[in-house]
Amino acid sequence: MSHLKSIITNWLSGIRLAWQGNTVFRGMVSVSILGIVVALVARIDTLKVTLLLAIACIAFGLEIANSSIEKLCDIVHPGKCDEVKIVKDAFSAVPIFAFTAYVVSWLILVLPALITWIGR
């Protein structure tokens, strides 16, 4: 049980650090929460909301990984380095692809129902 408590404490610490130090992460979380609330208000079925939540969580995790890789690169090779810049720039695209998948999924799964809900 102590090991599980340690794992949960580390997870929460990582999320807190990401929230405090990463404006992209905060933006992604805020947009995702708003999108999921709208989906619930529009009475989207549970499976679709769960899918949106899963895609959002993948994007969050990838953004945290991206920030971690950037920080590690800065520690391992401080200062300007073309190779490090390539690594950082390349990996920074990964969370954007995942978040784009969230936005596209939201448009496909929620927008039609939202338009119907507003039209009532």
C-alpha cells in the first residue's frame, strides 16, 4: 500500500508541476474540460464522452512527456545545440497531433448533437 501511495503522490506531483509551469498544458486541459462539459450538456452518450476523455488524457500525457524531454535536453546539453533543437522541435509536434485528434473527434462526435440541442 505504501508503494501505491508513493506512485499516486508522484503522479499528482507531476500533474501539479505541469499545471504550474506549462501554459500549453493548462490550455489543453481547459479546452478539453470545456469540450467535455459541452458534450455532457448536449447529452452525448457516455461512450463518446469516454472516448473524448481518453484522447484528451493521451494528449495531456504527451504534453507532459514533451516538457520532460525538453527539460532533460536542457540539463544534458545546456546552451545552444543544433542536434538538441532538432530533438526538442520534433517531439514538440507529438502532443499537438494528439490534441488535434481530440478537437477533430469533438467536432465529429459532439458538434452535430450540439447543433441539434441548440435548435430545440
